[in-house]
Amino acid sequence: MIDQETPNADSRGSINNARPGYDPKIPRDGVTTRVLSAYSVGHFANDLCASMWFIYLSYYLLYVAELAPNISSLALLSGQIADGITTPIVGTMSDRIGCKVGAKNAWYYFGTILVVPAFLCIFLDFNFSDESIANAWYIAFPAIFNVGWASVQIAHMSIVNSLAYSQRKRDTMVNNRNAFTYGANILMLSVSLILFLFVSNSKLQFRILSIFCVSVGACTSLFYVITVIEPPLTA
């Protein structure tokens, strides 16, 4: 008769089949109110930037940055191509590459680091004297921005299953995330309305709006980074 290995059990009698390196201090399904709040706003920076991107980018490139229509189209196209390429790559690699901070969180940190400077480089307007440099700038940074944006999006969506076993908790986390997506759109449009009413300089309008989106988003992302610790999955 072959002996079978008996799984370890904790003090409450539950089976502990965690793989080596499992940290019991970071329990899966430890979705406290603080963790839920942090997850809910973890995509808020992306949502603010995406709202401004899709609503105002074409207008900004054509009438504020004063790029040629074909360059403006290439800027949008470069961003969408980068997004389309990055999304499946991050989705695949986040399940295959381990990291001390967690496979999903590593991509979240990477994406956030790219999103902030790239977004500002698009909307701050640097008054280039050389048209060729301006064209290259506005084609390159939308691509960089979308690489970061897609990394954050995939990491934030996929970490749900690592944080909670409970389908009810997962549904609550996703519903809260979606609610803050709507909130980001409303907030960005409200601030832009105020700026367009009281600030006459179009370049200054977009500078203030982009800095506002990045500043608020940086705060919510920092809260997420500090609070949401990705537990290693059990075997």
C-alpha cells in the first residue's frame, strides 16, 4: 500500500497546501475595507488619462499643438498599435514571470512609471522650433503612454483572482472599479468645463488639465501601491 502525503493543516483545521515561499501574513481573500478601497481607485489614474485622451487628443493635436492632420492621425495610430501589441504581451508575461512584489504588481508599477511622464509630454506643449522634432515627439510619446496604460490595465484587472477566492468579493471589486471609471470621466469633464470657462489660453487650459489628471491619479496609484500586496498563489 502506497502512503499518501497528508496536507498540512493550520490551527483552524483548514488545509494549507501553499507552495514554498507562501507568506501567511499576506492571506489570499484578505480583502479588507482598506484593500477594497485601494483596488477601487487603483485604475483611477488610467481612467482620468484615458478620458482626456479620447475626448481631447485630436482637438489638442490639431488646434493647440498645431500639427498637420496626417501627423495627428499617426500620433493616434501609434498609440493604438502600441496598446494592441502590449496588451497580449503583458497578459501572457504576467503569468510567467515571477517577481518579489508579485507578477501582476510589477507590471502595474512599470506601467505607472511610463504613464505619468508620457502623458505630460503629450499635453504640456514644449513649443518646438523644429517641426520634424515635434512630429517625432508627438508620434513617440502616445506609443509610450499606451504601453504604460495597457500594462496598468491588465495588471489591475488580473490581480482580482489573486486577491480573493470569493466570487462575491471579486464582483464587488470590479463593480467599484467600474464606478470609479465613470467618476473619472465626470471629474475630468467637470474640471475641463471650469477651465474652458475661466481660462482663455488654450495651451494653459490643457497644461492645467493634464497636471490635474496626473496629480490626482498619482495619489490614487500611490494608495494602491502602498496598500495592495499581491499574495503568491497556492499550489
